[in-house]
Amino acid sequence: RHEMIDHARLVMRDNDRGTYTVPTHGLYPFQWNWDSALSALGFSHFDEARAWQELTTLMAHQWADGMVPHIIFHRPDDGYFPGPEVWGTGHTPPTSGITQPAVAGFAVARIHARAHDKVLADEQARALLPKIHAWHQWFYRCRDPQGTGLVAVLHPWETGRDNSVDWDAAFERVPTEGVAPFTRRDTTHANPAHRPTDDQYKRYIWLVQTFRALGWDNSKLHDASPFQMVDPGFNAILIRSCNDIADLAERLGLDDIAVQSRDMARRGLDAMETLWNDRLGQYACLDRTTGDLLDSPSIGGILAAFAPIPKARAAALSQRVEVLSHSCNYLVPSHDPTSPDFEGLRYWRGPVWLIVNFMIADGLEQAGETAMVPRIVGDCLALIEDSGFAEYHDPITAEPCGGAHFTWTAAMVIELLY
Ligand code: DGY
């Protein structure tokens, strides 16, 4: 155990750039939004000040409208595509123009709750909460213009689950015409068989070019996008963060934030019910452009356990994880291994991700549905022991995939072992 923690700390130290961490050297040489928030959990066990710094740096690059970008390009590095010139957001330092799962609110609340330095924690939480709250309000204002209670993502990169099977049908409607020629860089750092396809990349870039042509104006992007996906996992993270910062704001006497956050969480939770897919026995994505509830058995619908969903739903998701345990060796695969679309090595089409496992396990535990939790946690540690601190792993063979020496993987090991 001590050896594993020491190794994890070494990984985090190597990727530490002083005020922020990079996910891994080479493949991802900048600051990523949800990577940072989850990595802060790891830091908080051995350096609380550094954990707060990670979150403070992230929130310092919030846009005036409340959006918190998914990449902050602190220092130039031409080893990554698409770089600042492709995004063209006009920010200094440059940032991307889309967001990522709103896990920062949860991270602030969790780190505050277990902080040893209470004075520092109160001071940091007071500074961070208004910013995180403005981000949450941005989500419901700009990504739920009809007031359904659920937000849509406009780009697969926003979910973090870049090449999930969930997007396949919708991506058929995202064109590739007019995409400027480009050279991918990710496939020089990672095995191309573990990464999205060239065809998917063209569509990713088509969306970026289209949003850029609209001046990254978030009052226009939602309705203009041919890709509007309501992802249960993404919404669950936002709901959990709203609920957790409502608790924390109450404790700190920040009454407006508390009341408004509780209200957003409640409306989100009510609306989550519309994403329940009885046939799959889990939540599923809703394609807002067609109105279809998808039949895709991906991890997005299980990650919904992270929100304070009704007890019966949490029990059903625990049961779903149990069923998945019969078709893989390491829980929780990002796509159902019995589905014909499953690919064990390819990014979000099958591999296991420790960060997702952590959120599912935490949610099930909060709900009192603990039957599968030891198995999920045990599988995380077994993967690291067998195959190292990889970005993700094959759920059947444990083969390490994507980038190596990965910050948030290390952070999760620390979080699970402490
Ligand atoms: C990438 O470049 O693969 C990232 O996931 C996009 O944020």
C-alpha cells in the first residue's frame, strides 16, 4: 500500500507545473478542467494548500459569461492538436471554447469537509464558491435554454467521453465538409488503436470551426449546434456539485448560493427520471436534436449514480454493475462488453477509467447501495498493480492504454488508499 501511494505521488509530482498539473507529459501538455478538479482530491491528502491552488488556477480562467473552459493553454506546446490557433477564443492565456464535467464543486466540498487546516479551507471555499456557482448557472442558462432541468453538451469533448458509442448516430449528422486540413498529434504520443478515429476527429474539428465562426457566443451556440446531447453522467456530476455546494454554502452562510444551488439540483434530479431506460436497466443519453432516448449501454448511464438519485434507481444501477461483472475481469467497462460496439482498447468504447469508477463507487456508497463497491475499488487497485498508472485499461486483459504516468489515475489511487 505504501509503495503504491509513493508511486502515485511521484506521478503527480512529475506532472506538477507549480500552480496546475498536466494530465500527462506529451499527450496532454496543458491544464484540463476535470482532470485538475479530480487531481486536487489526490493532492489534498498530502498537501492541502497545493490542492486549493489547483482549483484556484482552474477557476481563474473562467470566462466573463461563467463558462469554465476545458483546456487552459498556459504555455505554448506544439505537440498537441487542436492548439490555441484552432480554437481562436481570443483569451489570454489562450483557452478552448467548450467546457467539461462540473466536478469542481464536488471537489471543493469534499476537500473542505476533510480539511485539517479549517481556516485555509473556509477562506478558499469562500473565494471559489461564487465562481463555481456562476459556472453552474451558466450551464442551466446556456445549455438548457428551454428550462427542461437537464443541460446538453455540444461537443463530445465536453463529456470527456470523446468517442463513446453514444455519439455515433448523432455524429452521422455532423458534417465534415469545409474542415481545414490538419495533422493529429495525439496518435504520435499514444497507440492509434487506443484513440478516436480520423473520421471522428474531422467531426470534432467541424464543430470547433462552427462554434468559432459564431464568435464563441454562448447565447447562440446551443441552438446552432447539430450536436445537442443530454448525457446522464454529465448531468449527474453537475447535480451532485450543485447539491454539495448548497450544503457547503449553508455552512458558510452564503445563503443565496445555497438556495439557488439546491433549487438547480432539485430540478435536475426530477428531470433525470426522463433519462431512465427500462430496457437497459440504467439511464441513457437523450439526443435533444431528435428527441430520442438512446439504447446505448454506456457508462454514462451508470455514472448517474454519482447524483443523489432515488434509492430504487441506485439499487438498479448497482444491479447493472453486477451484471457487467460477468462479462469482464475489471469493473466498470465504459461500454457493455456484450454489445457488438464494445472495443476493449479504444478510449471510451470499452476501457475502464479509474476516475469514473471512483465516482460510481462514491455515489453507490452515499446511497447505501454498497454491494458492488469493494469489487469496484479492488479492481481499480488490481489494474494499477498489474499494469501501472495508465490513462485507461482494457477491462478484460488489463492492458494499459492511452497515455502512461497519468495524473488523475494516480490521484484516484491516493484517494482510494488513504
Ligand atoms: C483530447 O485531445 O483527446 C481530449 O480528450 C480533448 O479534450
